[in-house]
Amino acid sequence: MPTLKKTALVTNAENHVCLAAVRSLGKNKLDVTCYFL
């Protein structure tokens, strides 16, 4: 399975959502980067 890179634009209030997505997708070998507005 190839590694996919995703970018998530989030506000500080959505920080926990983005981090949860990173952990969830990480289990599927996805690399997620969160940028904070």
C-alpha cells in the first residue's frame, strides 16, 4: 500500500480533531500534516 500524504487546515479549536485523524490515518500508513491557522 503506497503512502499517501494529506494536508489538513485547522483552527486551534479543531486541533484535537486533526490529531485524532493523524492517529487514525497513521494506522493505515497515511501521512497527515496539520497546519494551524
